[in-house]
Amino acid sequence: MPSLTMSRIAWRNLWRNPRRTALALAAIALSVTLVLVYDGILRGYGDWMIDTITGPMLGHVQAHAPEWRRTRALERTVPRVGGLVDRLRRDPDVTGATARIYAPALAARGEEGFAVLVLGVDVAEESKPMRLLSGVHASLTSRGVLMGRLLAEQMGVRAGEEIALVGQGADGSLANDLFTVAALIDTSVDLVNRQAVVMPLAEAQMLFVMPDEAHEVMIYGRDARRAANLAARLAATPDFTGVEVLDWQALAPAMVTMVRLVELAWVFVLGLVLIAAAAGVANTMLMATFERTHEFGMMLALGAEPWRVVRLILLESTALGLTGALLGSAVGWAVVEWAHRAGVDYAALTGGGPSQLSFMGMNWSLRLYPRRALVDVTRAVVAVVATSIVAAAWPAARAARLQPARALRD
């Protein structure tokens, strides 16, 4: 019997009992929809974690002088950073690059001094979305700085007031000058909010006697998950000879573990889908087999090989699983796409609590954007079809073992 004819017969047989088949399809479709929605949320959650930790503070790749991360010694710098950053920004695999200076200092408005961290940054680059100064709208004139709001409250400083900064230059000289606080800032990094005075990179280089030098070069690639490849390639170039180059996964291993745990959670949900699919298909095919005992006996009596009966039942189960999986995939894909465009606001879902939470020194927004992926659909459809075939194996084997004479009498 040609395959096309067998497929048509299998499809027609499914609808002998429309209610039972519709319920089985609904169960499979709903399960696949839920797993795709959950996978989309997990992908959005992983993206949210990576963007939050890498965007403002880590970048995808960092370059430092050897031992700087351990000692934080002021004199351990990366030289000629101006040209290095310009060349990085022309790299086709790089979407952004910037340099930073980190220098401890004392800040005073009157007689009392406060320990602060002076951050020298490229203000324009750091003001881009998901960067350190994202959402900060302040123009810095000569000797103008930004101050973390919590630090300003502790010091009693308001925007427009003048502060003195005293520190040590990279050459051992005294670094001191007066600066005007242009604005008080709230960022996603607790350290900046509580302890930082942010100034343009060029002024920090002048204040701390670090001409064309910086402590850190931050690099953003096109894909955070391929940062290790980018770091390895850059480390092999002459620009980074004698410089430590690390990707964000090496810089924050604890965060990598959390992201991987989130990514593995789909296994649990996929298991639930397989159970639902197996239950729906097994029940439908088992009932259909019992109801059609006489029919299968007639086929065997007329000379049909047992494997043809097995094939027919497996075709029916495959059609049932595939149809349900495709329906669920279409609905799940549409739901995830809608959620990606609108975003999921967890603060609103929990009754309008705070819009962000503080964790690992970062302020995390409670709005995330689920993301769809074709691999999730493929994985779900293949798993459901495979489960359908396995679930129909016993009903098919039972039908193939029927004795024609006995089956015709039943």
C-alpha cells in the first residue's frame, strides 16, 4: 500500500472519534505552548542577567595591566589607550569600546573628608543604553564631575556645589584640585551610587598623571555568549601584548553558573511536556486499538502483514503528535513574540512593588523580555513526535499479535 494512501487512512482513522482526538490535540498543543512560553521566559531571563552584569560594569571583554585586578595599584596601567580604543571600535566583531581609570581619593566639601573612588570614563560612550551612565543626562564642562546620589547625601553635597579632590598621582605626586558637581546620579551599580565621583577620562588622566593611560579597557562584542572567542582573538594581536585579556565569564564565574542553571531549567519543563504527550497519545491509540480489534483482525485475515498494522498505528500516533506539536508551536511562538515586544513587568505582576532589586552589587530591573528561538520549536516538536511513537508502541504491538479468527469473533 503506497505511503500516501497509508497516511490518508491514518489521518481519517484519527477522526473516527472527533472528541477524543480533539482533546488529545488540545492537551499536546497546550503543553507545547507552555514549554515554548517558559523557554522564551528562560531565554529572556538569561539575556537579562547577562546584559545587567556585562552592560554597565563588566563589558564582554576586559583588558588590564598584569596584576592590576589583584593589587589595584594606581601605576599599573594600559598604555596608549586612545589609539587602542579607536582601533577596537573599527573591529567588525566589536560594537563598543571604552577605557576607564579607577583611583582612590578623598573628597571634601568643608573640613570633613570622605573616601571616594574617582572614575575616569568616556562620558559619551558610557551614556549609551545598558552602559554605566545610561539614563544620565548631564553635560560636563571643564572641572565638572558627576557624583553618586547616596554619596552626595552622605557628604551633604548638592548639584552645583564645589568639592575638593585629593589623591596620589601615578608618579607618586600629589593629585588635588577643585571640581564642580554637575549632577547627582543613580546608576545600576551600587559602588558608583555610594562611593564614586565620575569625571571625563581626559581630566582623570591629567589629575592622576596618566597621559594616554587607563586601568581598564572594556570591549563589547556582538554576542555576549561568544565573548571567550573574541577575547582569545584579541589577546593574540600585537595591541594586547603584555596585557591581560579576559572575557566576562572568566571575570564573573558565579554569574556564569547562575545563567547555566537557568538555561538547564528547560529540561524539567520539557519532561512535563513529554509526559502530557505520552499520556494523550497512549490513551488515544490504546482506545482506538481496542475499538478496532475486529477491523485489525479482518486486515490480518485478508493477508495483511503484521508490520502493516504496526505501521498504520504508528502513522496515526505520529500524525496526532505532530499536529498537536505544530498547533502548540504556532500559539507559543506568537505568545513569546508578543511578550518580547511588550516586556514582562514583574513589579506589576506582584502588585506594584519596587521596580528593581539589588543583588551582587547591581540594581536589577524587574522588566524582562522573553525571546523566541527556532531551536526551542524544533526541540519540542521532535520530542513530542518521538514520544508519540514510543507511546504507541505497545498498542501497535498488541494489534500486530492479534489472532485473526479470535479477533473476528470479538
